[in-house]
Amino acid sequence: MSGKPLEKLVIAGVELHSRLFVGTGKFASPQAMAQAVEASGTELVTVALRRVDVRDPHDRTLAALDLTKYRLLPNTSGARNADEAVRLARLARAATGTAWLKLEVTPDPNYLLPDPIETLRAAETLVAEGFVVLPYINADPVLAKRLEDVGCATVMPLGSPIGSNRGLRTADQLRIIIEQARVPVVVDAGIGMPSHAAEAIEMGADAVLVNTALAVASDPVAMARAFRLAVQAAELARQAGPGPVSDRASASSPLTGFLHESKGASA
Amino acid sequence: MTTFADTMEQLDLAEVDARIAAATEQDVARALARERRTIEDLAALLSPAAAPHLEQMARRAAALTEQRFGRVIQLYAPLYLSNECVNKCTYCGFSHELPITRRTLSVDEVLRDARILHDEGFRHLLLVSGEDRRHVGMAYLIDVVRALGTLFESIAIEIQPLREEEYRRLVEAGVDGIALYQELYDAERYNLYHVAGPKRHYRNRLLAIEAAARAGMRSLGIGTLLGLGHWRREAWCLGLHARHLMRHFWQSRLAVSFPRIRACAGDYTPDLPVTDPEFVQMLCAMRLFLPDAELVLSTREPAHLRDGLLGIGVTRMSAGSRTDPGGYTAADHAGEQFEIEDGRSPAEIARLIEARGFEPVWKDFDRAFVAPGPP
């Protein structure tokens, strides 16, 4: 490998070797999910507390995952306000032992867009209680800084609404978030194709989280591999140091070339 | 705030019929091509002009459902608390004047049925009753919900309309959802079937779901009982109602149901039956118009149709249901509300769902959302 290696991805002191995080919802079966997770090469898997019974050792979703290979990232999707999210988080930590939490406060059940006010409130409480908080947010640069200031471990801005597969519609805002961030930026939601994931990493995001694109693919395992390769390709491209983007062809004869020409020759 | 009851009072149903009847194939094509559909598009999709495009509608509906909900089907079970009822409704097996065995479960009996459903795997429970406050009043309901404790993750009710403060008390006790079907949006026809009792008041019934939403019910179930009214008109009004609730109660999830009427103790046969292709057209039209709504299919529908509709747009199903109080445990059965068409057990339904490439989901909610957990 040539070029400058990327900075390691470290969240709360834990180094993650894959920049692809995977969600576990919407799959046709727990087995299909587990195979896709495996093929993705991920090290971080998010699970909706709404969907699993963390107190049940035989829960089908949890049982399908080899939790010696992946770090579990419980999420609070379905919570409508900070209080609900905090309650769920405490239960999850008590049952699973992990303090990592993907904070999702989505009062609108249709587009599942995150509530910035309640998310910030919940983050304050949870950070104070020792949780490693990874908040799902709209691509709002000021909110990202506020969450960073209260001690969140990452920020997870959306590319477009959850499940929409529409790609990085928030690209301009994402660029600002990435430029300003002190914590890792994980682009979450709306990533429908491997090219979207690559675009996010090329843009400078530290990681991406993908779920629907894998779950509803005809072949989730093949799609998981495609995402894995796309993320790796984008990492490699960043290391390779891409040339600048221009909207026109660059002149092969420089306009300022005359400065280097001898005076005598120009007459 | 304008209530939906106000909207319905101003609506000219003849004009709605005319709009649906006038829809052309071009209107249908336009409706199909759009990403977000208007109420005019719904009229086109419900029209006779859409019938030749049923396969195309089904494909679009299936793709939308998969993208939004994934390859999953949520399972729930109804638990009938009581078949006592003060209403006289010509189509219902619980109708006041019918000589059926009447019964209201004690809290212990409810728990007995509930444990069976829990053992079968259910974590989403729907408490159902006829409408009689003397038997199913607030104190009883709260006792039942408290006794159920943490056995179920989600508890919804399908009972008589209540007042907002009563709904609030139930929400506080741990009820998170309500189903309250208007049955018929056509007020004139509504009066033909709801002959006596409080259910005769069309407007009161229509207002109650909004009271429940204001009280904090997270899941709102609305529906029309097919067979009583003109289905295209009814479906269009159902769509309009759904959109009204989504705009005004943006934090509640909407569940839409359109059961077809079945035989019961009243020996009722539908006046305006809906054929299978019409039923599928309606379901597809609802999905295309409401990409985010849960579409519910009960065991009223026969097995072959339920199997076929699995991949098209349905997201929530009941299984192994009994519609008589105590039906899951009692040796002697009380009068049932309607006959079950799909009598397969929950385990059989779950296997079928898996065989069709979907995951049966028993838990899609958590009690911790509504009930205070550990400190």
C-alpha cells in the first residue's frame, strides 16, 4: 500500500478494523442476517432493543450472532423522547453488560427522523452515567458539535432517511460535520448502494452504517461483500491521495508559463 | 383543530364516487409512476380503470413494503375479554339481542388465556371486548393490564370508545395501542347496520380515536368492515382518515385494517360482498397511498389469500385466534364474534412465513418504552 495510511478508527479506546458497521433489522431470517454480517467483515453490529429480548438467552436474533466476533451496539430505535431512550439504555446495559449505545430518538414513526432536542438531552444523561454514546442525528453540524461537547463517542449523521436507500442527500452538511469533528463521524441511514458507502468514506467519514441495503437485497451476502469492498476501495483511495476535482480540463500549457520563459525568446 | 368527523360531514360521497368512476387508465398510470401519491391518485388506484393493472400495482406495493418494513411480518394475538354488548348491530355475533352464551373473563381467566398466548410466542396482545361498560369498565381494564404485567411487550385495546381522560389512564397503566374501526365511513349506510346502542352515534365513534391519540396511544388502528358499504368509497375514506391522523398525530404509528365480514351467530351475509381481486386491489392501493402504515390482516381471511398477500403489503397478522372470551382455555365455548377462516396454529403460521422468505416477528416493541424500568 502506498500513500499516507488513514488514521486508525478508535471509538472509546477500542480500535475497529472495519469501517463498515451493520444493522440487523429487516432480514428474511436471523440466519440470513448472520451470514450477511459475517460477509461484511464488520466488527460492530447494531441491534434494536425493540426487536430483541436482551433478557432472553435464546433470543433468535442475538443467538444467531457470534458475539465473540462482533461488538454489540444496542440501539434505542422506537424511543420517542429522552426518557424512553434512557430507560431502554439502562435495561440494555444491565442485560448485556455493554455500555455502548446507539442513541436513536425518533418520534416520527414514518421517516424515523431523529429529534435533536431529545437526543441531546438523552446524551447528556447517558454520558454522565458512563455510557459510550453514538447518537443518530440529522446532518446538522451545530448539533454534532453540541453532542461532541457533552461527551459523545461519535456522531452518526444521516445521508437520507432510514431505509430510503437514497444515498448522501445531505452531502454538503456532512462535509461540514466531518471538517469540524473531533470524534469519529459515522454516516448512518440512507446508504443504499456500495457507491454511497464509498462516497462517504472518500468524503472523509470515518465509517458508515448499513442495514436496509443488505437486508432487502436479493442476495444479502453478496451485497455485504460488495459493501465491504467498496469501503476498502474508498479507504485505499484516501490513502492514495486523490487528485483535486476540477470542473474543466486543466490546460496542458500553463497560463503562467511565460514567467519562466526567457525575455529574449518572447520577442 | 378540524376533526375528521368535521371533514366527513362536509364530504359529498356522491362526488367521491364520481371521481373514482371517472378515473382513466392514464390517471392510473400517473398514480403508479409517482413517488408520493395524492388522494386523487388513491381514487385512480381504487377505480375500475386500475383493475387491469393489478399485477403492476402488486409489484409496486411489494417493493415499497419490503423497502420500508423489510422481510418481516409482525404477529399479534387477540384476547377476547367479554362478549357482553349493549349495541344492536345487524352483522355482529355479539349483537345485544342474540341468544348466545355471554361471558366476561375474570382477571384470573384473562391471565390463563394470556399465558397460553405467551407460551405460543406472542409478545403483542390485543384485548378485545363487546361494548358494555358494566362488564368492561375502567377499573376492570386497569386491573387486567396491571395483572398482565410484563408478560407482553405491547398491549393494545379494541373496545368501546372511551373519553380522553380514560384513554390517558390506560396509557399510564401500560396500554400502547388502540384499534377502533369506524366499520363504515358512509354515515347513511352506517345507520342501517347500527340499529341501537351507543355505537349508533357515528360521530362519537369517529371522534374517539383522536381522543386516544391525544392521550398518547402510540399505535392507532383504523378500519372499515368490508361487505357493508361500497368498497371503493369506503377505502378512499379510510385513506383520507389515515392521512388526517398522520398529519395531526405525527408521533403515532398508523395501522390500517379492512376485514371482510364473516358468518357469525347472526347469520349475516354481506350486502355488498368484495371479491378476492377487489380485495387485493384495495390492499395494493392502500399500500401505494400509505407507504408507512402497518397493514393488518386477521384470521378472518382464508389461508390461501393470507399466504398470497404475505409478500404484497401486509405487515401484521394475527394467528391461531379465538374470537370467544376464554376461547384459548375454556372447554365450553361462549358465543364468538365471527368465524375464523384461517384456523392454523401460530407455529404453523410462523413456519409458513419463514417458508415464504420472511421473518415472523413476535416482538417489535419494548415495555420499557411505556413502563418505568429500573432506576
